Amino acid sequence: MNKSLFTAKLVGMVTMLCCALALVIMACTQPEPTETPAPTSTAAPTPTSTPAPEDTYLTDRSALVALYVATDGSNWQNRDNWIWDGPLGLWHGVTTNQNGRVTEVDLENNNLSGEIPPQLSGLSSLRVLNLSDNHIRGEIPSELAQLSNLEDINLSNNQLKGTIPSELGTLSNLEVIDLAWNPLSGEIPSELGNLPKLEGLELSVTLLAGEIPPELGNLSNLRSLTLAFTQLTGPIPPELGNLSNLERLILVYNQLTGEIPPELGNLSNLTLLNIPNNKLSGQIPLELGNLSNLDYLFMAGSNRFTGCIPKGLSYIESRQNRIRREFQSSRSFHRQRGSITDSYVMAGSLPVGTNNLFDMYEIITDIHRLGLPYCKN
């Protein structure tokens, strides 16, 4: 073989071998392709369901219709626009807010009969419920405790019986409870002492029994406590002396026993103290002489106090005598007697049996009937 030809073949073979080797090396060093992870699907957030105006309208309407049916609406004194499909705010006695939600139901003295339906709990925006002066019977439904926005409940002067639902003590926005003039029985729920905004508690002329719950002393905003003409027994809780905003304390005609707690002398805003015709006894606490804002004081009747009357209370009897003289000497005495007496009746200050201005001095106080001297100190 020609030497030059052999050399050319050898060079060609070496070149081919190098190329093949280079391809092998490139294949070995080539990085493996990485898989791109598929994008994870993010679940769409579940939207918060806000009831449409139509839903709330139907909910409130359904509750009102239930009240109409349960209390013999066809015989109401005024049932204008009830059970129609127009705005609820045009139904007699119904008030709505700017969203069309029912905020007040005021059907006072409207000839309602039957029972309060539990469906009223559907009025979740209700602030005022006034069904007073009707003929409603049955029990107070515990479902009313679901009305978390309720501020004022007035069911007075009906024929409601049974116990006061303790669940009412969960209605933290309540400012007024008036259940008077109903044959309610049982005890006053201690849970009512959990109502931080309560200003008025009226449970008079009922069949409530048992003792006054000391928890009522927690009602720091209470201005009026009226528990008259019931069957309450036991002592006056000294915790009532914690009611720094109290203006009216009326416990007349019960079966309360024991002594007047001296803590009542802490009630610096008290203007009316009415506790006659119980079974109270013992000495009148000297601390009551600190009640410089008292306008009316009634303590006599069947109570049996001993000792002396705090000297600090003498101003009330002096005021009583002065007012009596002024009215008796007034030229317009007889002409005014009706209207002025009516004004005092509305204020709840006239003692039982007082019906004309000849007894006007009785409106001020009855401490002269205790037959006790004033303390010297």
C-alpha cells in the first residue's frame, strides 16, 4: 500500500473517531431536562352570603304575619296596611330603617289577643317592642332572647302568665323592661342583673314571689326600680346601695322583712323612696339622712320602725307642710285640683287612696305617720 494513501486513511479514521468521541462526551454531559411543575389550582374563596334585601324583607314580613295571625289581627283596632305586599314601614305601628328592616313594633292598646308567637325572633333588627295594654295571654316566649338589638320591651297590662324567661338576661342592649300588670309568677331571674345598659325595670302588680335578687345591684345604669304590689319576701338587698344612678325605688305593698339596709344612704341621686306597707322593722338608718335629693319619701303603713327619724330627713316634712299651706291658700285651688292631681298620678307619686288636692301634702311624705321623733344628731 502506498505510504501516503495509508497515512490519509489513518488520518480519516482518527478524525471520525474523535468526532464520535465528542458526540459521546456531549451526550453524557447534557443536563437532564427538568419538568416544570403544573401550576396548582387555587380554590376560589367562598363568598360570604349577604342576604339580599328581598330575603330580609320576606324574613321580617313572615315574623309580622305570624304576630298578626297569632293575636287575631282581623279584630285589631287598627290594622292599616297589614298583610299587604308594600313597604313594611307603612304597616300600622311598624317602623323600619333605611334598609327596610323592622326596628320598632308599637301596637299599644290595639286589641291584640292570643299569644306572642316565637317567630318574632326573626326580627333581628328590632329595637323596640311595645305590645302593652292589650289582651295577650300565654307565656313570654324565650325566643325573644334572640332579638340581640332589642332596647325596649313593654308587655305591660296584658294577661301574660308563667315565669319571666331568664334568657332575657342575655339581651345586653336592653334599656327598659316593663312587664307590669300581668299575672306572672315565679321569681325574678337573677340573670336580669347582667344587663349593663338597663335603666328601667318595672315588674309591679304581678304574682312574682321569692326574694329580690342581690344581682340587681349590678345594674350600674339603672334609674328606676319598681317592684310594687307583688308577693316578694325577704330583706331589701344591701347591694341595691350600689345603684349610683338610681332615682326611683318603689317597693310598696310587698312582704319584705328585716331592716332598711344603711347602704341605701349611698343613693345620692334618689328622688323617690317608696317602701310602705311591708313588714320592715328596726331602726331607720341614719345614713338615709344623706339623701339630700329626695323629693318623696313614703315609709309608713304596716312597717314597724323604732328609734328616731334621721334629722337629715326633716326638710321633707317641712316642704310638705309648706306646699300644703300654699295650695290651701291658693285662689285657684279648686280650679286646679283636677289637672294637678292628674300630673302627679302620671308621675306615679300619689299614694293609694289619694285622689284630690286636699291630700296633696301626702304626696311629699308620710314620715309623720311613723309616730317617731327626729334624732337629735
